[in-house]
Amino acid sequence: MRLAWWKYLCIILLAYDIIGGLLLPVPRLPQLQETIRNLYYHVCMWFTMMILLTASVVHSIRYLRTLQEAYDTRARAYAQIGVWMGMLGYATGAIWAAYTWADPNNPAYASFGSIVREPKLIGAAMALLAYFAYFVLRDSMPEPERRARVSAVYNIFAYAMLFPSIWIVPRLLPSLHPGQEGNPALNFNDIDARMRVVFYPAVIGWTLLGVWIATLRVRVYALEQKNGSHE
């Protein structure tokens, strides 16, 4: 099977992310040290999650307008891979926090159990749980048309909860997470130029990987539906 040009680009960018992320110099900040390289993975996965979940809700809206099953299938696939990327982003963020925020001199953040009460992590967990409910809702309804309609409506509400729980609420509460006044990964004053040459290509590479996997899931779902129709 021939690969489309953007798939080759995805492979090249991810290889550049891994190699460049390991070899290119980074700022030697006292608190972060080498863990700053996690920016190339943790933040990129969150960007990918947001893009894929946006694509999912767009397909849900298109399904409600046209009632074409293909849009529901795509909404399901993009939501599934978006949630997986969110889980990876959550895991890498929690591990990063454990290494950088768990200061023995700070009793409030001296253990991993305390770190998970960080508003940013709580908001992210709420957003992921809302999408877990999306899949539970889908599996609870055997009738295809009703499942697609209800899931599409719920997908819109889950997406509406995504931005407040990740971008708004954590900024209203005291937090150790950078970016209280904005997103530090997009602020040219907060991210070093040496890191930008890896970070921005990495965002594109991870996003293309998410889209690639989602398109494969769409094909799998289509085959499952086709085989089910012949039974």
C-alpha cells in the first residue's frame, strides 16, 4: 500500500522530534534541567488531542445535518484517538510534575498524591472522563441510528466542557503549572528559540500521527459494519 505524502512527512517529523529532542541543546533551568525535553511530547500530545477532538465534534455536527453514517464513524474514530492522546499527555504531565514540583521543602507538593490535586491535572481528568462517558453512552445503545444521534449531541456537550476544564478553570485557581497568563508553549518570550525548532515540527508530526491512526480506525469500523451487514 502506497503512503500519502503527509504520512511520509509524519514519519520524518517524529524522527526529527526524537533525534532532535535528544541531541539539540536546551536551556539549563535549575528546576527543570533535562526534563524540559518532555515539552516535545507532553504539550504536543495535548495539542494533538485538541485537534482530534475538534475534528470529532465537527463530524458529529455534520452527521446531525446530513444523517450520513460515515460522519458518525469518523466522529467516533477521531474521539477515540484524541482521548488516547489525552491520556498520554496526562501521563507524561503527571510524571513531569512528579520530577519538578515534588519539592521536599514544599509540604503541599511533596508527594505524587498531592501533585494529582493540581487544578490543571484535575481539569484534564474531568475532560477525559467526559469523553469516557461518550464511549460508554455509545456502547449502551444497540440501535445504530439512535446511537449515532445521541452520541453526536453528547459529543457537542463534551467538547463544550473541554475548553473550560483545561484552559479556563485552571487559570482561575492557584497553580504551579506554567501558563497562568497564557500558554507558555506559544509565548515567544517563554520558550527558547533552540526549543522552537523542535517543538513546532513536533506538534505537526504528532498531529499527523493522530490523524493517521484515526483514518485507520475509520477503515476498521467500516469493515466491521460491512461484515456485520452480511451476517
